[in-house]
Amino acid sequence: MKRIKVIKENCYDCRICELVCSQTHTGVYRPMMSRIKAPSSIPGSDKPVVCRQCKKPKCVEACPTGALTKGEEWILFDESLCDSCGLCVEACPFDAIWLVEEKLLKCDLCDGNPQCVAVCPGKALVYEDY
């Protein structure tokens, strides 16, 4: 499995990760539509929050429609099957899935080329096997 590891002491809280994520997935710079959240976006957080690609994902177990499935490399999301029920959001123990404007936002690792990792100036995000 693959994941993005966060090295919190390297995070500048610049929010570039949010900008590039939202642009990559929606075509516009709109941080609220990002699949990663910088510390300043989440009250009380001291590091970026991103899907940990759990080996036993509670979000997948909770999804009644099959929109979330465990793939070989990461958790897969099929937007066409999602009914925005929010059960996966409630099930995630790391608060790393969001519903914004009836749209589920969950990191998909940019299909194996996570753009947030590529642009992080502090190298706070590391793409790794685990």
C-alpha cells in the first residue's frame, strides 16, 4: 500500500498543498475543495491532515454503496456510486474525509503521483510504501 506521510515539524502551514490539490481535482484554486487540509484549516490541528490509506479502512466498511473500495495500492473512490450519506466521514478515525457542498473529498493519491508532495516547500509530505 502507498500513503502520504506527514512530517509535522517540516510544515510551514503555507497551504500550497491545499491549492495544488484543489486545482488538480477541480481545475480551480479553491482550498475548501482540497483533499488535504493544512493546520490552519482545521482548528486545533498542528499538522496537515490527509487520508492515511488504512490497511483496514473503516471508511470502506461504512460505505453502503461500494463507492469506497480497497485497491492494491490505495483506497479507491468511485464518485458515481457515492450518495453523499456521510457514513465514511463519521467512520474515519483520523477525520481525513470531508463532505463539502454534497461532494465527498478523500485523497486518491493523484493516481500514484500526489501533487501536494511534489510542491511542498518544506518537504513535510512524503509519498511512501507502508
